[in-house]
Amino acid sequence: MPNRAKPNSRHRSPGARAGLIELPAEGCSLPIPRLPKGRDWTAEERRLWRNLWRSPQANEWDDSYIAAVAAYVCHASAVYAGTASAWQAQEMRHLGAQLGLTPAGMLALGWVVRHE
């Protein structure tokens, strides 16, 4: 059971979320943008693209995020394949945070996933 007196406890009172943007846990139902042209995207990359654009975070993205999400997909693909260089892994980490795909990134953006 989380300790309500500790600020880092997972328990939060309703007022603790004031000022945060609540993202729907069911994800995003907006249309998924097309992958950028200029390269051949693998089936796995296309799957990751769709999953990212269906995530709760995608509710806060607009078309200006397309290039950043595409770069994340490229770097993530290399990391998962074991072919990424150190800079690619670092770029994936930075992009993930900037897109709100990590807990630290979500905190920095003021986002929280609403669980009902």
C-alpha cells in the first residue's frame, strides 16, 4: 500500500493531478499519418509507427511530430535489431523523452495517463 505522506508515493489525491494534462488510457483514435517517403519501411517499423500513433501520447501530437516520430522509429528499429551505434541509442532515448514515451518525458511535459 503506498504511503500517502510520501511525495514519491504512487498514491495521489485528486488534487495532486491539478495542472496536468490527462491522456486517455485507451489511446488515440485520430487518423494515423502516413509514414514519410524517402525510404522503405519494414513491416516491424510500420507496426511500431501505428502503435505509437495509437498511444495515449499521440493525442497531444500534431502533424509537426511526424518527423520526430519517424526518427524515433528508425533509431528504435536499429536498437532492437542490435545494429545501433551509441549515438543512435542516445537519440532514441532523447526522442522518446521528448515525445512523452518515458515516465520522465511524461512528467516533463505534464502528462499523465487517466486510469478510470
